[in-house]
Amino acid sequence: MLSDRAKRIKPSPTLQMDAKAKAMKAEGIDVINFGVGEPDFDTPENIKEAAIKAIKDGFTKYTPVGGILPLKDAIIEKFKKDNNLDYTRDEIIVSCGAKHSLYNIAQALFSAGDEVIIPSPYWVSYPEQVLLNDATPVFVKTYEKDSFMLKADALESHITPKTKALILNSPSNPTGLAYDKKTLEEIAEVVLKHNLYVISDEIYEKLVYDGVEHISIASLSKEMKEKTIVVNGLSKSHAMTGWRIGFAAGPKEIIKAMTSIQSQSTSNPTSIAQKAAVEALTGPQDFIGKMREEFDKRRKFLVSELNSIPSISCLVPTGAFYAFPNTSALYGKSEKISSSSDLALYLLEEAKVALVPGSAFGDDDYIRISYATSMEDIKKAIERIKEALQKL
């Protein structure tokens, strides 16, 4: 009955875990949710007011498919200011969230027989979107000793005549690590040598710590910009997950194809959310600094506490709002726990803490913890985790 394409796809494990945690909460169970990648901050008032004004002004009709011009212009300014990248309006598309932008890219670029390189661990939707568009995901393992950064020689060793693109995510979900300039330059050299495209997911760009500077691979050279589609959005930077505004910038022929595809799927992103997005990009930005400061405090506390637990070790993340502790030393200590999925289920049932197994991201040795929740909840959850692990 179902198409082969539909049968290939698995539901998002992060959203599944979030749904399970919310269902338990609805039953009155006190669950702390470390599972979902969503800022726990409210959307700033000035952005909400812009949306209310749009409704009152009757800005509630269809807009151009690829986004209203004031929003495209605000995105162009953002790229110029933040990334030293110059784009024109026909090199920008606004979509219903960054995930939608990524899907449009996959639709525009990939065909049956194409291979797409994905460094592992990876965000759960990358391989599924490749599969949905009849191409083949090729995973390249990255290692904790390299801060989970893809190495140029590992990339090159996985390239075949069928390789079409590389998906790069910095700062990374799930690891919370960001790429440095030297590593990006080495990757860019291989990419240009083999004439590949890079899909650069930079949604966590504004959330970096310890003096780390976010660098877009597209900014390294004119040649690299021509081979890169940069994806970003407002969900993480402005606490606007539900508003569904993402955007992409890249070669005009690819953006044109993405716009045509979008015209036949969703049409335009919500008119009201677009007006709010203009305010988000052009209005005061001090909210981001305050949110980042709070995330930074949680990050330091959480990682310190995780590293104090026997059999758990955790690199200090330099971006996003995730910790990715190595929990493999716990496997086999009890009949109950032999994988990251077992551990996640045990902690949900025993400690009432929801998190995501590393297997969902392609590495079973780890679990992902989102610290996009209050410090009070983090402290409570850590105590519960310690107690539950002592019982093993």
C-alpha cells in the first residue's frame, strides 16, 4: 500500500522522545525533558508585537513563494554583517523552518544514484531527507579525540564518482562542537578538488561559547561560496521554533529550483511569521546575548556534573545547547543496559529524565542531553540520574 519511499523513513527519534515525555507529564508524572532541541525562552516581545501588528494590518494573505522582499533584504544584511557573505535577492529563499530549507535542497539537488556524505554523529533528519529523495547517505565516522570534526583525509577516502554533496553542521547537533577555520579550509580544498556541493547547516551560529568564532565555510573563498548552500533560521537564535521560519542562501539556479519546489508543496511561509522575522533580524539583538549567557552557565554546570559521574565522560561543548557524554562504560554493567537506547529507556523509567540515545545520531557510545531547560531542572535531573545509575 505505502510507497517504497515512505517505508524507508523512520520517525524522528528526538520528537518521539519528546512526545513520550510529554505524554508522561500529561499523566501527572514529573518528567524532566532533556530530549528536545528547543530554547526554553519566550520569543522576545518586540517580535510578538510585530506579528500582532501584521494581523491587525491585515497582512494575512499569500506572499511571494520565496519570501517577502523586506525579509529577503534583512537576511542579505544578516549574511553581510555576520558572515561577510554577499547575496542578492534571487540567491535567497525563505521556507517553513530550516528543516524545510534542507528538504528543499535535497529535492533540488539529489537523484537516484547520488551519494551524499554525512559526518557521523549527525542530526537525525539528514540521512532521512537524503533517502526521501532516492539518494544514498554515506556516513563518515568522526571521533571524540578530534572534537567530532570531519577530517579532510576521511572525507576524501569516502568520495566516489557518485558523490554529489557533503552535509556539514557547525555548531553541531548532537555534539555541541563547532568547526575551526583550519579544519574548514582543509575540507574546502577536498570539496573543490572533487567539485562537490556543501550544504552548510548553521542554525546554531549565534550560540557559541568560550570565545569561539562561528565561521561559515562559504566565506572562505569565492569558489567555495559558489559550491555552498548555507542554511539558517530563527528557531534557535530568537526562540522562534513554532514560528517556522528558516532560510537558505546559495547559487541562484539552485535557489530558483528550490522556490519552484516550494511553490508546489507549501507555497509561502506564513505571512505573519515573515513580518515577525523582519523584526527579529532588524530589531534589537540583545536578547541573544542574554540567552547565550544563561545557556553558558547551564553548559558549564551540566558538563562538570556529568564528568563527576563514574563511567561517564563528556567533552565541553563549544556551541548549540547540547552535551554529548560518552556512556559506553556503563554498557554491560547490568543486564538492563547494553546500548544507548537501553540507557535512555532506563533513565526515563527509573529517573523520570528524558534524553535521546546516541544511536539516533549514528553513535551508540553516547547520549544527547539538551540543556535548553531551567537550571533548577538540570540540577534535579542530575541528582536523579546519579541515583538511578547507582542502582545498576
